[in-house]
Amino acid sequence: MKESIRKANQYIDENREKVDQQYRGAFHLLPPIGWMNDPNGFVYFRGEYHLFYQFYPYDSVWGPMHWGHAKSKDLLHWEELPVALAPSESYDKDGCFSGSAIVKDDKLYLLYTGHVDDEEKREETQCLAVSTDGITFEKLPTNPVIYAHHIEGIADIADFRDPKVFEYQGSYYAVVASKTPDDRGQILLFASSNLVDWDFTSVLLEGEKGQGIMWECPDFFSLDKEYILITSPQDLQANEEFHNGNNSVYYMGKYDKSQHVFHYEEVYSLDDGLDFYAPQTMLAPDGRRIMIGWMQSWDANIRPAGQKWSCMMTIPRELRMEKGKIVQNPVR
């Protein structure tokens, strides 16, 4: 991976001055050059907020995914950091797809999807990288850590991605996106004692027809004593709450901890626009649940011709419950 990252960082340094600054955002995190999509690895580490993101430095359109990286002390002023992950191994040669981050034993771990897309096969597996300084990462030699045998008879390895990892009562859990054989979204739950060895736990929630054929970028947490599952469904059918296509939604309901199953009671849109997708949350040290999203969607891709960068993140938003729904405010 070191050579892949060296090449990416060298390209960025040699070409950043060619980027037209006219339309660059002042408050929103955006790539130095190239393409940005999903926020990844939103985490607080050693006194600073870190945010990674899906990144293709070599063009202003989507390509083999790297992980861009920035950090901030206040979630408004961002410091660019070197590329964190790049395709380099047999299990992620066509992209280091979306994932999340967690701190364990004062080290920063990234759990991400390794993407392989050959003519004869398409595979998505969950892989781990670790850093002692929060900047330079090493992929585990035992990768992938969650792969085909974990989901045999449960889900298709061709659509199995976007792990969101969290700790609960001394154990680690990850929700991962997948879909049913008849193209309904489903979220799978896995458990581990050490982040390396994982077991399948349950199908946390399975969607219904019309609720999207694939539920990308899941996030599962409690907010003011309510359990929330965020997903980004593909090909959602429009109704009074949702627009056609790619949405970001939240399911609210009860979590059966004995069966590890989520029973939702309501589902709502997280944002009414076409320019909000793949949000990810983190829990700040002061207890605030903070969310950031990709300020675009696969349904809308507008930029000036010849622009050498594309896309931004939203301003981070604080979440709270009010009258049975999530309320969002710009981050303090």
C-alpha cells in the first residue's frame, strides 16, 4: 500500500495548484483535487476530530476508491492529511470502499470494504487497517476479517459493504449493508471481542419492497433513549416522505437485545434534498451525536466543465430527538 499512497500523495502535491479556487467552499470539507463521496471513519482521536472520505485523486469523477483524510479541532476548520488507504491488495485491488473508525488501546482502527470487480467475480469483504499515529495505516496481514463464509446462505458477497463499527459493554459490533436475493435491503450485525475475529450475529433489519434494493452506509445508535438505524437506500420508490432514487433515511424503533433484531415503528427522510447521501455519525466526548453527509447524491452531479475537483461534505450537524423525530442543527 505504501507505493500506492506515495503515488497518490505525489499526484496531489504536483497538481493542486491547477485547481481553480473560484467555486471552492469556505466552510465545507472538500478534496484538494479529484473526486469525493461518502464520509468514512468519523471519529475523535487524541483530542481532534478525524474524518476520512471516499476519494479518487486522479480525476473529478468516480474511480478506484482511496480514503482521503482530514482532521479538525472544531469541525469547521479542516487540516488536510495524507491519503490514508489506497487499493493495493488482492482483496481491495479495485477500491477501498466505505467504512468507519474506532479507537482501541490508543490506536486508530479503520474497518473498510475491500472491493474486487473482475469479469468472473465481484466480491466485497470487510478489512482492517491500524495506525499508532492516526496518519499512517497498515492493513492487517490476516485481511479480510469478514468475508464469504460469514454470510453463506445469508447474503451475496457481491453486495456486502460499508461497515459501521461501534463498542458496547466491552464488545465490538459492526452493521454492514447487504440485500436479499429478491433485491430488498437488509442490514447484518456482526460481533467481535478484539476487532480481528468476527462472528455473524443476526439480520438486524430486512426491508420491504419499495424501500430500496440496497441499503448502503448503515449506522446504528441510540439517541435520547430511542434506537435509530440510518441507511442510504438505492432505488427507493417515491411517496409523500421520499423522492425517487437514492435517499438517506432513518428508521426509529425498538432493539431486541436478546435476539439482536431491530423492530422499526417509523421511517423518515433525513434530508429533503437530492444533495445528501451516505451520512455517518459519531459520538463526541461531551455526548453530542454529530452527523456529516456527502453533499451530493448519485441522482445529481453538477459542476463546471473542466473543474479538477468535485463534491463536498455537509456542515456537521448535531442530532437530538424532539416530538418523536430527529432534529438537526449546525454543529456548535
